Amino acid sequence: MNGPFRNSHPDKVRAIIQNADKEIRSHNVFYSMADLMGIQWPGASPADSYASDRFVPDLQSPHIAGGTMVTLVDAPPP
């Protein structure tokens, strides 16, 4: 982030730093970019944006890693 953005949005900077070590999924990128651009819509949830201090990582949905479906049980510890 550049200096003017950091100065204008210290809450977003703090949230991104706070969430830097949390697991994110590709769908979080969409919600986070919209959040960073100030785009809002009915039903949008701050819990989906890692640029929000209310971000909640999705640890329940299975995902593909290395071409294999992985569940939380299969995933290696962080």
C-alpha cells in the first residue's frame, strides 16, 4: 500500500497486518478488494474480507491443494 492510502485508511492497514497469518481462500480476495475500494452491497459480510478487523477465516470448506481435495482433517497444522 502506498503512503496516501495508509494515511487515509489506517483501519484497513491494521486489519491486513492483524490477518496476515490467517488462512485466506480465493473468494476472500474478491471481498477484500471490494472492501479496499469501498464497494458495498446488501448482504456483503466484513467477515469475508481480510481487510476487515472482523475477518473470519473459512476453515470448514474443503479446498484443492496440489490437485487434491483437502479437508480440515487432512490439512497439515499451520
